[in-house]
Amino acid sequence: MKTISRKAVIFLAALVIALAIVGTRMLDNYLNRAAWERAADVVYPMANQHIDWTYAGKGGAGR
């Protein structure tokens, strides 16, 4: 039986590392918010995005 050469081991290690990097990038892209927005039919904006929250929780507005 023939033993595995050092070049083959290095090549397999490089291949495993490359596949891990590509897999991680693909998973990151899938979990990214942009991926979910591309998959959504309708995306609604946040309801109160233009409200000034400067005095929120300080006993009333304009104080």
C-alpha cells in the first residue's frame, strides 16, 4: 500500500481551508440582512424613523 505524500497532504489541507472560507462567506451572505430583503415580497420602513427622540424619558418634550 502506498503512503500519502507530503504534497498531497498540503494540497488537501489547502482545499479544506479554501472550502471552509467559501462556506463561511456563503453563510454570512445568507444571514446578512440584504439577503432577507431580497427574499422578502414587501419591506416596510420603520414606523417612527423621523421622530426626534432628544427628550424621550426626561419628563416631557421641550423641557
